[in-house]
Amino acid sequence: MKRVLITGGSRGIGAAILEAFAAAGDRVAFVYRQNDGAAERMAAKSGAFAIKADVSDPDEVRRAVREATEALGGAPDVLINNAGVASLCLSRDLSDAEFRRVLDTNLSAVFYFCREVQGAMIAKGFGRIVNIGSMWGKVGASCEVAYSAAKAGVRGLTMALAKELGPSGITVNCVEPGVIDTDMNASLDADARAELADATPLCRLGTAKEVADAVLFLSSENAAFITGQCLGVDGGFAV
């Protein structure tokens, strides 16, 4: 049984990851920002511990990790950095505040959580960190400059931390989803969804469970010799 901390665990990909770890018998805590109802439902359904916090605030991150450590009965063995926000607009229309919001939530928060949990992992000589990136961090997306830049940063952070923390028995990997059938993409009309499916070599959208399965693998003993990798779960879109 592992102690697992997941950010952005109240819905979508994060909820699927949470359910996968809970089904495996692990103790799970998850961080959410504002949807109290969804968080309460996930906690009741899975038995996980819900922690409300703003992941873009380093003080809030410290508090969240302290609360997770208390709720789990010890420091997390596994950290899944999943929390994220999107921003769709032309780069010339992107405000300073919105650019910072996207980078702070999608990239700075990953660093903050990695910084907070690594001390206990180093002391134990064991840890698993999986960061949720995006295929857009690899190939870039028009009208998603901030998001693409942040997710590209997650790639670099993952590889750098893998080299830094590897000698302490900690693996650091990144899962990069493609177009996944979640609430975030539910606003797309049928034509846009069909176009994205057609652009994917496997000719369909992915599921949150398929992303969760990859995360579960990278957190397992079966992936003990895998670190610093960015695994695309994108149906071949970013090839």
C-alpha cells in the first residue's frame, strides 16, 4: 500500500487517476481548488481525503502537503501533479494576468509540490513523481501559447528532476495526454471533436482511464527503472 497525493483530483483525468489508485488499495489524498460538491462526491466514492488549496500559491502547497501527510499517516510515497487550467485565445490578446495564471497553475505548482515532497522521499530512499503534461507541450498548439509553454516547461522540469533525484531512489516521469474525452473538451462541438479524432492515428479521442492506467504503471514497481521519460498517451497525435 502506497500513500498517494494527487493534485486536481476532483474531476476528469485527476478523478480517474484517483479511482485507479483507490482501487489498487492505496491510501489517497487529493487537492482541489473550488468545486466542493465534486470533491465531496469523489471523497465519498473513493474513500480519499479531500484538501482544498490553491496550487499556484506556495504557502497553500505547503499546507496541503502537511494536511496530506497527516491524513495519509505519513508523507506521500507517490505524487501526481495533475492540476491544470487552459486558456484559448490569440497570443496578442493574452493578458499578463492570464499568462501568469496559466503558468503558475500548470508549471509553478508542479515545482512547488515536487519541492515539498522530495525531502521525505529522499529520507526514505524511495519516491514516485508523475507529472501530467500535454502533447501540446511537445508540438505546440495555436491559440494556446500559455498552456503550451507551461506544459513544455513540465517536460524540462521532469527531465531535470529525474537526474537530480534519481540517486535518492526517486523516479520522475511525465504523462502527456492527447485529446481526452473529459469535461474540458465537452464544450467542443461535434464537428471539432470529429476533426480531432480524424487527426489522431487511432481515429478516436482518448479516455481518462487510459491516462490513469499509464500513471498507475509509472508509479508501480514495474516501472522502477524508468525515469525522466515523457510518455505520450495521445493515440499517436503528436508523432
